[in-house]
Amino acid sequence: VLSDPDRALEIFEERGTLVVESDVLMVENRNHPGALSKIAKALAKKKINIEYAYLASHPGDVRGLLILRVRDAKAALSTLKALKI
């Protein structure tokens, strides 16, 4: 997740590095057991496949960041907004 993806792509290409660009959702959520399960169940109910996910938070933090790559980002975003996440 980058603030300036065009510049990052330029730097990597200058160095001959293979880059794969993809759209992801960055979700700020509570950092507690079951938080990811709630999100995954809501997306599954809408038949939205999670292609990959990773978390970016310290274990002691109250809030964390979830990065999701899904088949349908617009539908996933709508689903998560309905959950008030």
C-alpha cells in the first residue's frame, strides 16, 4: 500500500524489478479475536471471494489495519460499509 504508486513503479522498473500492481481494500478495524471472522463471514454471505489478506497492527493496539484483495472491491466495500466497519 503506497502513497505514490506511480513513483514506486518507476523506481522498481529502473532497477529491473518485476512489479505486480493490484487494487486492495485497506480496512481499519478493531484488533481483537473474531474481528476478521466477522468480515470474512459477511463477504462470504455475499459470495465475495477473498484472494488474500494480511494484517498490519501491533498485538497490543486497539485498532489495526486489514489489507484485503477481493474479486469485487466495490461490492466488498459496500458490504463492509453496511457492517459499519
